[in-house]
Amino acid sequence: MIPRLVPGRRSLIVAALGTSLTVSWASSYYIPAVLATPMAESFGLSPVWVFGAFSMAMVVSAMVGPWAGARIDGFGGRGVLMLSNLIFAAGLTVLALAPTPVVLFLGWGIIGLGMGIGLYEAGFATLAGIYGKEARGPITGITLIAGFASTVGWPLSGLMLAVWGWREACLGWALIHLLIALPLNASLPKGDVEAIANAAAPVEAGPPPSRMALALLAFVFAATWFNSTAMAAHLPGLLQEAGASAAVAIAAGALIGPAQVAARVLEFSLLRRIHPLISARLAAAAHPAAAVALVAFGGPAAYVFAVLHGAGNGILTIAKGTLPLALFGAAGYGRRIGWLNAPARILQAAAPLIFGAALAAWGLSAIWLTAGVGLMALAALLALRRS
């Protein structure tokens, strides 16, 4: 079996990949929350322009994702992930040295390229190449570690901003990529080891995935990423619309990270015994249930909302890696997951704007938008069948 080619190394591989992905998430997806305002002010711009550049980066990531997945299928993930560290470092350096807003946008475009080849999808495809259908446990493992990206990234970005400034903070993250993440990815099994593993593994013949199944799964990923990003951008404001105080809203928001990690621990222990399609259905129901509680009970339900939403989002993040593996197998996994997540990345870029407009226009009733999207994702998961 594939795992026997790397005996005793599973924990080390998961730890190395999980840590490098933590750096990649923390230095890309999570830096606008801390650095966007000072970054924009230094150019005399509104922070909206920086968030617009970040949205552009996510569109770029969607465009290169399928290529990265196909490359990992053919040659293994080590080289692609190492390349992502170099690209992240280059993009962050361009941000740090940007003399004009045009160069700033260029830096974000380079970071988007790194995001397309160096976040979860690339990590999942790398593990699928090493472990085949046995990759569910390692996939859960790296999400357990990288789930702390915001917990690590926001304070570290804030510290570098306070001590040095936003430009130096970007350079700091570039150095972290080169000195920490790059060596960790270099320690992963080489592509030729994975190719031997794939060649040695028995081939499981079967019909190709139906277009309907692929479309349903792509919709699930897009819907859940939309809800996750919308809540990440607007949760405090939403909870205050429900009647929670600013302090309660912030405290409730702080529970999302621990709830995600706790749910992933549950997935790693108890839920690993059931098909990932079942756990994904349960997780998809969490956000709509949280929305009902928030509307029914108002501000006092803020903590319940945060825990339910965070737990569901934590398991659905794992499902983005485990569901395609369980439903369609390991052959062609990287390219497939790249295409499945491309619509999600594009919709993710628009989610803060769309939900922000809904919140401004409808107040608390805007939650029915994400609740409806969550219910449609649940319906799509119910329509899918085990392979």
C-alpha cells in the first residue's frame, strides 16, 4: 500500500505540511484584516482598494488552481509547494517595496498566484498523491494545524506592524516563507517517490465521475466558501444587528476558531468511522440552524451562532479534501480538486461585498441569504450518492 513507502513518517509529513500551510494562510488570506488600512493610508487610498486587490488575488488563485493540481498529479506536490513559498516571498517583497498603487496591485497578483498553488487544495492533492484513498486522516491532520493560521497570523502581523510598520511586516512574512515554510516543504517526499507509489498501487477501475456529481460538489464548495468568507468579514456587525453588544460580538467571534478546531478533532476521532458525505451533510446543516437560533433569540444566541457556524465550517473545510477523494478516487485528484474549487474562489472574492450590501439593506434579515445558501448546499449533498 502507498503509506508503507513512507513508514514512520506520517506524523512528520503532516506536521511539516500543516505548519507550512499555516504560514501560507497567515501571510496571504489573513493579512488584509491587519495590514489593509495602514497599507491603503500610505498611498492615500481607501482600504476598499486594498480589499479589491485581495479579491483580484483570489480570482488569480482560481485560474491557476487546476494547473497546480494537474502538476501535483504528475510530479508530486513537493516542487509545487516549494515554488509557492518562493512566489509568496516575491509577492510580499513587491508589496513591501511598492512605490505606487499599481505596483501594490501587482504584488497582490503575485500573491494570488501563490495562493493558487500553495493553500489547502495543493496540500490535499499532495497527501492524496502520497497516501491515495488513505489520505483522509492526514488531510484532517493538516487542517487541525493550519486551523490556527488566524490565531498565529493576526497577532504576529499586528506585532510586526506595531514595531516596524506594514512594509516591514510584509518583508517579515517573506523571510518566514524562505526560512521556515520552504525548508518544511522541501522535507516532503519527492515526486519520484510518489510516482513509484502510484505505480505500485493497485488500480481500481470504475466509471468516470458524472458531470452532475461534479457540478453538485462544485456548487457545495462555492456555497460553503461564500458563507465562510461572508461571516469572516461581517460577523461582528451581524451579531450587533441581532442585539449583541460590541464586546459580546467580538467575544463570540473569537469562539469560531476554537469551534472549528474542536469539530476537526471530532472528525479525526469519532466521525472518521463514517463516510465523509454524512459528516459533510451534518456540517452543512449547522449554519442554517445557527441562523434560526440567532433570529429567534437575538443577541443572547450570539455564542450559539458562532459555535455552530464555526463547527460546521471546520468540518466542511476538511470535506473539500476528503469528499472528492471518497467519491471519485485518487486518480486525477489534484486536477479535479483544482477545477472543483475554482468557482468557490471566485465567489469567495465577491462574498464580502455581496453580504455587506445585504446587511446594510436588510439588517439581521441578511442572515437568510447565507442560511438559504447553506440549505441549497445541504440539498446538493443529499443529492450526491456514495461511490
